[in-house]
Amino acid sequence: MDFKYRLLTPGPTMIPEEVKLELSRDIIHHRKDRFKSIMRGLQPKLKTLFGTKEDVLILSSSGTGAMQAAVFNLFNPGEKVIVVEGGKFGKRWTEIAKKRSLKPVIIEVEWGEAVDPELVKDTIKKEKDIKGILVQASETSTGVLHPIKELGEITQKFDILLVVDGISAVGISPLPMDRWGVDCLITGSQKGLMLPPGLSLISLSEKAYNKALGVISSDFYFDLKKEKNKIKQGETAYTSPVALILGLNAIMDLFLSYGLENIYKKYWALTQMTRCGVSAIGLSCFAEKNYTWGLTSVRVPKNIDGKELLNKIASTFNLHLAGGQDHLKGKIIRIGHMGYVDMSDILFALNAIAWTLKKEYNFVIKEKDFLEQASTSYFDAKEQGYERYFS
């Protein structure tokens, strides 16, 4: 190939060299002192990542496993929960809730839009005995960032658990669990954490754990009470994914040496850069206002098949982006800028998209200097900061 392999999808993401080296080390035993020492040293780092004083539990699963663990450990069959459905993964919450025989009260949100906190508040008042809210921080299928801080302000006034899927948000944009009133926060290894798939992390607030003590879990493997007891011993309940945990430890050292604040600034700048470049090419972003920082969803021109466009980009540039899901298949493409990605990767992606559109579809590029505009946007965003996004 003329070009090096680039994976700019919203997970899995590319992996830093330091982590690849750590993953290649000899396997150590998960019940011996050396591993236990690593696990104990990892806890303070993970608590910093999550913004919590509580334990962060490690599960051998994708993020979906942690979603199931949250539902099956925090709610008894027959209990009522609010589910925010604004994309494919919001629907996944509903599917898991039904498997647990819960009574989901669904708030349908148009794909590409964020949930209105006032609508959530009104639903809580209208419905009786709501026990929890299940929501994505970042809806990966659409590129939307839901207002978790505002939802936390609401749930703290009620005896309701706020359960948040942070799989494409943790380590990418601010999501301080304790400060924002999140009762259960989960993430996965293959996105912002720059690891291979197969690891999920979950933390429960004191309020959530007390609720879990009164729940009879029907899940043998995803038993969070058992995992919480084991984490105190520097272990997981069952066979640990040793290599992935060693890689996680290496990533956390990188994160903390760089600083979470600097990481957030980087992803904010990459997001602004991508959105600026997309607009300068002559395309429009799918999520117009409340957009996530780990990916940008882009509308494909009506006369172009998004899947075909992605195939042409991949075959020519060895660049792999993601398409839409469910009814958005062929209608949007998703540019991942999470994980081990820098501005040169995004510039390459923007150029590949523009070149393919022009050559293969006679698409007229809006601005000839779209790469220069994107670059300027990156540095401007880094200088200005991201605080205005949450104001």
C-alpha cells in the first residue's frame, strides 16, 4: 500500500507503541503477588480517570457486558426505569432492561439530538416509582453528547439511580462521576483507553452499591458484589484478562503523566478541527449542537452511497472509517478522533474524503483551503478551551 494503515473508527482505535510492548510481555498469574500489586496500584489511577472515590471494577467483557452488569445488579425484576433512546445504544439499554424483566419508560429522542433534561424531569414526576435512568454520555451511533451533568442534578433530588454508558466518553471528554452525581459509570477498553477490545470498567456510587445489596442478581458471572470484594484483594472474581490489565496500567501511566485536562483539550481541538474541515469541504455534521468529542458523524450527499464511499476511501488510502447504523446505514459516515489519533491523522482523513468525493463523484469542494482552515481551527480550539461547551 502507498499509505500506512489508519483506523479512525469510533472503536476499536489505534494503540500506542508503549501499550503494544506491554501487551507482548510474558503472562503472569492472576492470583500471585506480582499481579495483585499491579491491581492495587491501578485502583487510584482508575479512580482519577472516573473522578470518583469509589472502587472501579474490572470485567472481562466488552462494554455491553458492563451494561448488562449494571442493569442486573442494580434493579430487581418488575422495577421501572427511564431509558433515553436516541440511537442504537440507547435501544440496547432497553433490550437489556427487558431481559431483566424491568418496566422501561422510553424517552424517544430524535437521532442526532440530545435529550432535554426538562423532559426527563417531567417524566419522573408523571411516572411513579422510577428507580433509575439509563442513558449514554456519548451516543456512539449518532455522535451526540447527552447532558449528564444536568441529569445528575435532577436525580440527586430523587431516590433514582443515574446509570451512564460512558464507553465513548470516558478518557475523551469530562465526565467526573462523583461531582456530576453519576451513580453508575461504565466504559470499555477499545475507545478512549486505546486498548484492544475485551475489557470493561464499572464503578458504583455508595447510593448505587447500597441499592445493589438489596438486589437478587440472576447473573452468575457479572456479580458486582463479588467483584467489589475481590478488588479489595487485588484480584478479579474469575480469570483476569492479564495482558489487557497490564496494558491498562500502561495507558493510565500515560494518561496521568500527560494530564486528563490536557487530554480533554486535545480531543476538543480534534473535534473542532474535524467539524471545521467537514464544513469547508461542503458537507454537514449530523449532530449539530450537542456533539460528542470522540467522533464526528457526517451526512453523505443524497446521491452517494455512504458504504461505497467508505470502501473507496479504504481501498485507495488504507484509511478505515465507520458507517451509519440501522436506518442511518449509507446515509452518514463516522470519523473517529478518539484514542491514539493526532491532527495529522485527521488532516489525512479530511483530504482522503475530499479527494474521493471529487474524483469518484464529481463533488465540488466548497473551500480549496479546507485543510488550512481545519488546522487553524485546531490551534484556536486548544487556545480558547472547552469550558464554553458546558456553560
